[in-house]
Amino acid sequence: MIEDQKNNLNIEPGQDWKVDLFRPEDAVGVTQLFLEVYGKGYPIETYINPDKLIEENARGRTISSVARTERGDIVGHNALYNSAPYHGIYESGAGLVHKYYRGGKGIFTKMVAHGLQMASQKFGFDGVYVESVCNHVFSQRLTKGLGWITQAVEVDLMPATAYTKEKSAAGRVASLLEFLTLKPRPHRIYLPRVYEDALRFIYSGLDDKREIMISDESLSSSSKTEINRQVFSFARVARLAVMGTGDDFESAIKNEEIAVRQKDVLVIQVWLKLSSQSLGEAVDILRSRGYFLGGVLPRWFDDDGLLMQKIFIRPTWEEMQIEYERARELLGIVRNDWAESVKRVRKAKRGAGANGQS
């Protein structure tokens, strides 16, 4: 590992700075900044290992924007990285600012804007998305100002332990998934009838065009379900990307649930393709198993995705801080659907109990 040549803790306040793309010589300063703000328990090695950070940027899997002083001190960082099935859209995240350079200096906004500029002009991405946390409203204000549009709510995504040093969360933290189209791609989507009104509301704010149809086909016996699984142990979250569906979908989901519950997850997210004409039946199966709506994921598979989610504890609804009306309305839709899912599960359990006694 690169030996430390600076001590990020001794950075002087009040220096002039500018935002630029990452250079290898920035690696130690970036990782020291992460360690200072989040501590050694930060769960993503890329940002606390200088050699790893250099490698990821060199390969283009991570694209770091840094705020660098004239002395070369790193006082801010934000990155673009791919975490969706489609590699044409990147997430903006891993952002932080040195404590001496916070408070209205504009560093964070300029780093995020710089990333958007690089995504569009240098790297030619199709879109960029961000997870705006709901334990405060600062990131929501930033994304609103830069044109991102709220499309989904991820319930209880992160544990409170991720915010221990900054003491900004008492319980698990939800996020808003917000998207910005860089290259339009109009295409056809199929809405599950049960969510038609909710999804039409979400699509009414999309910065691109879609031909909207209703899903009316059954899951096919000639196709097999294919699911890609990710488990994030530190967050106790599992993500299931459904790459294809068949009439074995219910048994496939059941098997995935068994596997991830053995890893002690609290939240399961399922990503479905809105390009599938049999999406409606897959959604009905998920709803029967306690899943509820999260929202729309534009260009997630290149075609759009649908987020369904399941949680094994009561979500921290009352702790969520939401700044803007569109997100508040979407949160209301998600919360109401969660409440309906709870009723369905309780009713099913009562029915199973009655049948067991007969």
C-alpha cells in the first residue's frame, strides 16, 4: 500500500481550492479524508485503500471528482460508479467534505456538478442517478438544484451505524432514488395493472418519453427465471436483479429469500424489467409474498426497471425527512402500499393457521 505522505487531519482552513478529476497522487488524501469522517469501519474498501482507489479510477469503474487546494490537500471527494445492471448509467455518490470546508462554501455541489459534466461530455453516459438520504434534506436540495427527478423510495436502506461519527441517524436510513437523463431513449414499457395509477404519476415527471402499455400476459413455461443476487452484509440488504422470468418465478423468489435470510438481511430489493409483458403476474406473486412498491428505475436494464421491496422490521417512516412535494407524494404511495402488504401477510397467516387446525 502507498505510504502516507501527508496527514489529512492537519489541513489548514481557508485555502483556495478547485474541483478536478482524480490523479494518482490524490489517493492518500482521499482515503485519509474518508477515515477522518467515517472511521476505519467504512464498508467500501475502494475509498480507504489508496492503491485500490487508483486502480478503480484507472479502469473507469470509479470516476472521482476531488476538491484540491493549491498545496495539493484533498478537502472533498465525490464519485461516479456503476451499480445498476446496465453499464450505461452511473451512480453519483461517495461524497464528503473536510470539516474545515463545509458550511456554504459550495464544494459538494461543485463536485457533483463536475461529475455530471464528465459523465455527459467526457464519458458519454446515458444517465446518472443518486441516492439522496432521508436523515437530512441537504442532498435532496442539491439534486433538485441540478435537475435530478425523484423516481423511487428505498426504505431503510442503510443502518444507523453508517452515520455513527456524524451522529445524524437514530435508526435505519431511507433513500430517494433520483435520476437524470443524459441521452434520451424513448421505448415501450408495460405497467402492472395494480400499480397503473401510481406508475403513471411517477412517469409524469420523467425527463424522457415512454410508450405506456398494460402488462397482460402470463409467465411463460418456455422461459426460466434468472436472478442475479447481491448481498450487502454491512447494510443487511439483498438486491435481486431479475434478468428473465418464467412460470418458475415464484419458486425462484422463494429460494432466493431462503438464501438471503440465512445471511441475516432485513431488506430485500427486487428489480424487474418494465419491458416484460408478463411483469404484472410477477408483481402479483411478489405482492402475495409481502413485497411493496418502491418506484421506477429509468434505464436500469437499458430498458426501465421496477423496484419492489420487502422489509422484515417496521420501516422508520417517522424519521424520514423529505423536502419536496413530488417525493412526499411518492413516499405516501410507497407507505400506503407497505401498509397493504402488512395486511395481506397477516391475512395469509390467519388463513394458513385456520387451515392447519381443520
